[in-house]
Amino acid sequence: MHPYRDPTEVLAAERCKRLCTTFQRTGACQYGVTCRYSHLTREEEARLQAAAEPVQDPMQAVWELEEMVRRRRNSLRASKLPKGFRFEDLPSSVKRCLDEGNVDDANRG
């Protein structure tokens, strides 16, 4: 929403505004970011609230980051080769990556 502004500032500014009835009703507003009313959804508010809170335990932040990386790696391991690509025709650098278990075995050969 506001990638370069402090989440605390954005949250405070948006909470001071009344909700945009057009945005609530239709999900869009002709004025966009220049609208004088708030377009903040509950999800965005929760995300900003979480981003605005200081980290109490630095190790907790490390654990959360490691968990995000683990989930991302697991999702990548479930990937498959696009239709028409054969494992034998791939460059050796790609084969090495795939040999590490990052592709479904059904796509080989």
C-alpha cells in the first residue's frame, strides 16, 4: 500500500480517516490512493499492525525467518518440469539442481 512509509505512520493516518463507502461496497474507488477516505482492509490493517510492533525477542524473528525459508524450499521441491522438457536435454548445471530433489521424479526420462 505505502511501501516507503513507516507502518506505524500509515496505520495512524488510516485509522483517522472514515471508511470509503464506495471501496467497501464495490472493492474499487475512482480516486484510488488520492481518496480522502480509508481503503484499508482488515487484512492490511493486521499486516501493518504486525509490522509496526517492535520485535521483542530477536531470536523469535530468526526462527520465523527460518520457518519462512523452510516453507519456501518445500514448495520449490514440489515443482515439475514444463511439458515437453526432458531431463536428458537439460544443461548439466540444471540437472545438478534437480538431482538434489527439487523436481518430481515422474518428469525424468
